[in-house]
Amino acid sequence: MKKPIPLIIGVLMLDQALKFWIKSNMMLGEEIHVLDWFIIHFTENKGMAFGMEFGGEWGKYLLSFFRIIAIFGIAWYLRELVKENAKKGVVISIALVLAGAIGNMIDSAFYGLIFSHSYGQVSTLMTGGYAEFLQGHVVDMFYFPLINSHFPDWMPFIGGDHFIFFRPVFNIADTAISLGVINLLLFNRAFFK
């Protein structure tokens, strides 16, 4: 792949279009059941993956600073790969990681400025934001509770406890990052000969 820019733009457009639709049509916590094991569940991630936070407001600024540096580093690396005519698979993988990182950074940087909050209401665009620059929340929506059951009673410590297998809620940007990284891990020998 000589020019990864169309892939990056395509992922970003899909990611942002879906996030805009979710923010503009659903309240935080609202769900649309597509199938028993596939739910559109609107949640917002205030910090890192899986809802983890890092040191409050200043931690979020620090995290955003590192994300921006990572985005520029990945973009530089991708440009070098393209200049060196690297294998198509590695270029696609790195482009997916870059697109996902940019997609989530857009949420964090700008959604707090351009959207109202989504607590108990559908968010409105351009009516005064809910957070400062770099303090916005990342919109997540894909939820796949493939197994929703209880541990067998005979299991020590956790017997009878409820569990859900595949609990994380994620978005298109997260999916792009995951696919890029998994592709690199599975095929790294072929890519980096």
C-alpha cells in the first residue's frame, strides 16, 4: 500500500460519524439491542482503556500529551515505512493504529468543547461544552456480552458469582488499534524480515 491516507481517513470518518450519531441521539447508558450478544450501549470513557483514569484533571492533560507525541511518532514511522516500500500488511496495520489513536484523541480534545453533557439527556452540539480542551470523554458503544452466566458453585471463591464474557465497551477507533496490533503480532515475522 503506497498511500495509507485513504484508509486512515476512512476509519476516522466512520469512527467520528458513529460517535456523532451516538452523542446526538442517545443518552448516556441508553442501549439498542441489535442481537442478544450485540448491543449498542452508549458509554463514555473519561481516561484510558476500560474506563481507567490517570490522576484526575492533570493526569488527563499528561495522558493527552503522551497521546499527541505517540500520534506524531506513529505518523513519522508510517511515513518512513511508505518511503521504504514496506510490506503492505505492516503499512495497513500501522495505519489502523494511527487512525484509531487520532479518532480517540479527537474525542478527548474536542468533544468536551463542542457537545453538552449526556447525563439524563441527549447531547446537543455547539451549545457550550461540558469540559475544557483535552478534558473530553471518549465515546464508546459496541458491547458484545457473548456469555452472560454464573460461575459453577463448586469453584472456590467465585462459585455462583455472575460473570459476563466480553464485558468491555469499545468503538471503531479501538477496533482499528486492536486489529492493527493483532495483525502485527500474528504476522510480525513476515512483515519484518
